[in-house]
Amino acid sequence: MSRNYLLGILDKLFISYFLTYWNFIIQSGPDERSIPGNTIAVQADMPFSGLTSFGTAFLSKFQCSQMPHPLLEHITFVDTPGVLSGEKQRTQRSYDFTGVTSWFAAKCDLILLLFDPHKLDISDEFKRVIGSLRGHDDKIRVVLNKADQVDTQQLMRVYGALMWSLGKVLNTPEVMRVYIGSFNDKPVNEAAVGPIGKELFEKEQDDLLSDLKDIPKKACDRRINEFVKRARAAKIHAYVISHLKKEMPAMMGKAKAQQRLIDNLEDEFAKVQREFHLPAGDFPNVDHFREILSGYSIDKFERLKPKMIQAVDDMLGYDIPELLKNFRNPYD
């Protein structure tokens, strides 16, 4: 979906930015200006310091554009480069694309996956990107853009093919919400879609814009939701680390024991799940956890402190509900 369409300020956007930089942020500012990635990452009043972990290779292709606009006072837009289809082109990226995507996904309120009717194939890199969004399913929306470039019969086939492709990648029984339309500043091509198609596109457009307008209203609830998810993830992490620590020998053979635990990490996750009666969906990605874990010495990990787990449980069971009672949404 075109950012220009949403903001209604096509003539104010510096199109040259889009040709030079691969990742963009558009946010509110006192005047029209652009801030290079390396600069914005070290600004104390900006929430982008975490991006320094992706290095200069990423930051040199990252830029923040600021401009005064009422909509931008409540919403910040983040755009990503197009997903590459070939493995050779993917390896030419000089930074961790899926890692950057995952970083933004954890902090955003809404994620839009864009498809064109003539480009429905989901490449290997796109699959990895969607995989990096694991745990943020409630934020994901799918947009089938430029739908007025095909007639009604073709659109039905395209929609079916898109849902089939997404079903294989998302690995979820729930049907993903798909917005169909032509999201730009031009009128719908009625010659292709007919009057019925135009009415459908307008309703879909209204639904998508309504979803975007609801972001500020639901911001408080989403912050609490994200906080609870991270607290539960920290609790799972503590259980897993403590379990791995207990499985290590006291004296000899520590290196072999650690390698065995890392190789059989999925089985160790299952043991922790059964012992503490934890939901399987709350556990982290096994392959990613294994990759990170291999750089540490398990024997040096701390043992689990029950008081800390109890503190998290008390916070989730009492403090958060009490907080929700005391604070109301300022946008209501």
C-alpha cells in the first residue's frame, strides 16, 4: 500500500529518498528533513539505538524522514525493501534482513504484508521474513494491492492462490485477514473490475483505514499485551536455562554434556514443558535458541530462584490487572 496514499501528501515526500535508501521511517517532526541511519541510531530521544547491533552496513541504507502532519503525530510508518527471490541476490545483502524485520516487528502495532496479483510467489527470503514474525500473528494483515489490474474472474483465482500460498507458510489454522483493493491515489479501474469490484474495493479500503485509525486507540492495550508476552517469555527462558544448568555434570565432561544438550535442545524443551506445565507455544524458536546458546558456557549459568518466578507470577496475576483498572485509554 502506498504511503503517499495514506498521508495524502504525495507532493511533500522526497521521492529521491526512496531511490537511495532501502529502509525508511516517516514520523512527525517540526519541519521537513531527513536523518541518516547512523545519526538517528545514536540519538538519545529516538527509540532506534537497538539498530546499532546490525552494523553500519544496515544503518547506511536506513533513513528517517520527518515532516509536520496531523496523522504522523499518532502513527509512524516503517517501510522495508522489496523481498528478493533469488538466493544469489539474497546473499548479496550485507546485513541481517530477517533480524531487522524481527526487531521492528517486536516494537510495532501493525504489520502489513503486501502482494501484487502478478507476483504471488513467496520466495525463500519472504518465508524467512514471515518466520521471523512468529509470535506477532495478531499484528499481521495481508494486503492484495493493485487488484484492479485483473478482472473479477482472475481476482477470484488470485485470491484463492494467495490464501493457499499463505496457508503453507504461516502454519496456522486461522485464516489471515486479507484486504483487497487498489491502494493508491488514483481512481479504481472500473473497466477491469466493474461497478461491483469498485464497491468492494472501497469497502476494503475503508476497513484498512479504520484498522490504521484504531492504532492510537489500542496503543495502551497493545503495550500491556506486549509487556505480558515478554514477561512470559522471560519466565520460560529462566526455566530453560535453569534446567540446562542442572543437566550439566559437576566435574568432568562438561564440553560433551553441553554439546549433547544443544544437539537435543528440542527434547530438553519438552522436558521443561512437562515439568512446569507450560504451553508449547510460549517456547522460543529451537534453531534460533540453539544458535545463541552455542556461544555461551551453560555451566556458568545461574540456578533458578523461585522468588523471582513468584514475583513474575504476582505481577501477571495482580499488578497488571490492577494497573488496567486504574488507567483508561486516553483516546476513548
